[in-house]
Amino acid sequence: MTLVTKSSYIDGAFVALGNSSDILENRNPSNPGEVIERFERADVELTEHAIAAARRAQPGWARSNPQQRAVELPHRHPGCTGIS
């Protein structure tokens, strides 16, 4: 299986991958030799952008209830299963 390196999801969108060689591998806990996902690590600038976006989103998120969040997460982030 060929793995695609994933980017950060910030402010409702995936950001373009940079040219970083700093990759985080997510490994299968039952088989540590198996890499199941790869992510490009965020640099300082991207991290600050993500923090600012999270601060803007926090008031609305705090007003929502768990059921709304469970519906919203998979809608905004494909692959996310939401809250069970």
C-alpha cells in the first residue's frame, strides 16, 4: 500500500504540503513495523496559524453540544468518525 503524506487541517481546509522532510509516522500499535499514516510536521508559522484559527473557532464550539459536534466533525473533516 502506498501512503500519501497528509497535511494539516486548519481553519476548515487542508493546507498545501511544504517541502519539509520532517515527517511524522503513525504506526499500528499492534504491529509497530506497520506505518498506517504519514503527516508533514508543521513549522512555527503554520502552528501559529492553527492556534489563531482555533481561538477564532472556540467560542462557537463551546456553545455547541456533543451531538452537534458529532455531526459537524465528519462533515468538515473526512475520515473523522465524530464522537460516539
